[in-house]
Amino acid sequence: MKGNTWGYVVMTISIAFGIFYFTSMFLWFKYEILSRYSRFWWTWWIIALPLSLIVGFAVFFVTWIGWVMIKSKPKTVQQLIEESRKRSKEAKTPSQSS
């Protein structure tokens, strides 16, 4: 597969996981935390907030990697050869000292 295809695969999986995770987190909060009328219902944030931030950052980072994979344009063989020749010519010319 080409880099663009892998980029789309990485982005799609990352975004799908993020949607699944945050939907699950919302449903957990709605049906497990708020519906039980516990005296300590407000303590949900001790687990949910740090995990949500970590997962959110990971999803963002992986999606960004996929975006970079999509947008990057690999150099052609001809471009690499031209750059190599240019560098070798610059290395052969003596440096000018003032």
C-alpha cells in the first residue's frame, strides 16, 4: 500500500476509536454514575477525566500521523539523483575565503 492509503487507514481507525471511546464514556457516565444516586457520584472525574484526556491526546496524535502520511509527497528517483549531483558539485568546488 502507498503512504496515502496507510494514512487514510490510520486516520479512519483513530477517529473511529475516538468516537467509540467517548460515546462509551458518555453512556457509562449517564447510566452507571448518574443513575445510581450514590452519595459519591461526583467522584467520577477521578478516573474519567485523566483517561479521557490521555485517550483524546492519543487519538489526536495518531490522527495527525495519518494526516502527515496523506499529505507528504515522497521524492521521485529523478529528484533524488538531481539533489545528489547538486550536493556532489557543491562539495567539489573549493570554498571561497575572504
